[in-house]
Amino acid sequence: MNTASTTPVTAVIVVAAGSGQRLGYGMPKAKVPLSGDSILVHALRGVAAAGIAQQICVAIPPGDSELQALCESFARDLKAEHRPGAPAEQGVQLPVVTVVDGGASRAESVRAAMAALLPDTAAVLVHDAARALAPEAVFHRVAKALAAGAVAVIPVMPVVDTVKTVEPTTGGLAAVAPELVTGTAPREALRAVQTPQGFDLATLTRAHEAAAGLDAGRAAAITDDAMLVELLGVPVHAVRGASQSLKITTPLDLIIAEGLLEGPLGVRWVEG
Ligand code: C5P
């Protein structure tokens, strides 16, 4: 287990209140089994293993007693690992685990969790439970950039596909194909964005307060926290992410995640 005790990070928010409709399991994604445990337990283990949080604040679907119990059981296990004489590494602080009801959108779930942070929280990492296999190294890279003075940090990956913009085809051409290409984005300047995303708490609070004034259309287009910080005109820094931080969204993603967990080295030890 690693620690990053020189960083200012004190809290990790784990948003796990999504419905998981695209995965097609008929249950919230956080509960979906992945190699014997739920997606949420894998995500929480990753956060705890990174050793950077004094508080882990989890947003779950409102009133979901099963996920509430799962978080409580995780907190108990964590406590047992940290009891005097237990083999958990010396000097690693036991994080407080807090559970809150999430909201109707991801941003609302983040805000619900922010409202439950410990009063002295200075910095926060916001992490999607759906990125259940994010390795410790990514948490550390984000925390290190925050400690070095950044107020907003995101982990990113180069884009391997050529990315084009399109619009719906209209008129007679609609019979040819449904969409028409309008341009090609310069791939070398594109990055795919992951979580955990790290922020100075005052900046993230300001960003979410500003978002409260957005109309419904623009609010729906907010897919991560860094977008809100960008709208403030505050610089957002990017560090290297990891391919195993994939967001488990479709059945294929679940198969890939299971394959990673069952790999010969174990997913958390594979870099790149
Ligand atoms: O749906 P999407 O892929 O944007 O979800 C990303 C993350 O945000 C997931 O971990 C999901 O559980 C979380 N989420 C949430 N509350 C919502 C919607 C999504 O916590 N209302």
C-alpha cells in the first residue's frame, strides 16, 4: 500500500448513484457483480489502497439500503485492517466513510457529497464508481499535481481513433446515410478524460455554485467536474491516466474489466 502524505488531499468523493441502464443488468451499476464483488466495492478498494483520503464520501441512489449496507461493511473491513497489530501498513490513516443520497444528475450527486465533507477539507478528488479499476498510481499523480499548486487536475489518455464531427443528414441525402461529416478534430490535441479528478475544494464549490445558474440544456451537457471549472476560466491541468481506468458502461466493458482482474499480474499492477 502506498501513501501520498505530502499532498493536500483529504477527501475522495465516489459517485455511484447512476442507474446503469446501458449495462442492462436491471440494477444500479454500482451493484453489478465484477469477479465476485460489486463494482462499488472494487472502486472503494482502489480509493482506500491509494491511501490519500481522510474521508471517502460515497453518493448512492437515494434510499438504496443494499448499497448503504455494502458501504458500511466496507468501512468495517477497513477498520479491521487498521486495528492495532493488523498487517495494514503503518502510518496509513484510516479514512472516514460517509454515505449520502445522490441526485438526479451526476453533478447533483457530487454536490450532495460535497455537502457532507468534513469541515476542514481542503482538497477533493471526485471519482466515478464506474471506473472501478483505476490504479493507485493515477490517484497519486492527481494528488501530486494538486500538492504542487494546481487547483484542478484531470487524468487523461491520448485518443487512438480519428474523431470527426457530424450533423444529421437532411433532404434527399438522408436516404444515403444518416449523418454527414462536418470536420475532423486534430487528434494530437485530443485527450480522453477519466477520473479521479482533483480540485481545491474552494474552486470546486465555486464551480458548482456557478452551475446552479445553467439552463436545463447546458446542465445536461455537463459530464464531468472539470467542465464546470473550465467555465470559471480557471486552468485545468492534465496528468497521465491509465487504460485500466475504463468506465464500465456496456456489457463489453464488463468483460474487459473481468479479463483485467483475472490477468496474470492483477489489474492494479499493470501500467499504461
Ligand atoms: O452516467 P455516467 O456515465 O455519466 O455516470 C458516471 C458516474 O456518475 C457513475 O459512477 C455514476 O454512478 C455516477 N452518477 C451519479 N449520479 C447520477 C448519475 C451518475 O452518481 N445521477
